[in-house]
Amino acid sequence: MPKQVDFSQMEWQATPYPGVFVSCLEEEGSGEIPDFTSHAVRLDVGSKIGPHYHEREPGWMELILFPDGGDFEFRIDGQVSEYSTQMPVYRKIRPREVYGIRNRNRFPLYFFSFMKPGFSGFQEIVEA
């Protein structure tokens, strides 16, 4: 991964969630569920990814990386962590862990999502 990512040059796709956009960076494997996926995610000003979990098999994992830090809240299983940093932040998510992210900044929040096995589609997301 390059040291500096130009998020403005990515092709963003809308999601079912207002103010949340994704750009697929890599998808390995074939079939209904890829072996691995990586996405860039843009969370617009004032937007949030509400509390949710991924209905996935044991052994599934998502790593979320905020390469430039940011000003945001990260909620996981009822615990709230507040970040206001320019340093990278990462969080590991397991199946059925309820989490959410809220952008508190005056500009978009960007992060990467790495899933193994990969993202199978928005139908795997359950709002909590």
C-alpha cells in the first residue's frame, strides 16, 4: 500500500446507507463468497454507520484501518472509543460483534476494510 492514498481519485459507489460510499480495491477467489476483500470506505461529514453486525461464519474477521486517523467515534459491543488523531487507528471485528462509526469531523472520514473470508454483500449486515 502506498504511504499516501489519494482518496479523491477513487471511484465511489453508493451504499444503502446515507453518506456512506465504498470503492472495491481487491477481491480474491471466486464463488458466492470471495476468499478475501479489501474496500476503501468514505463516511461523509456528519454521517454514521449505525450499530450493526455481520452474520458470518466462525473464523471470519474484518480489520478496519483509518490510515490518517480522524475525528470519529467507534462503538463496539456497547463501548465507545473517541478518536481525534492524525495517527493510524485500526480495529479488529469478529462475527456478530456489534459496531458502528460516526464521523465528527468537518470533512469526510476515510478508512479501509479488509475481510477474510471476503464481503458477500449487504445482505450479510444485520442492523442492531
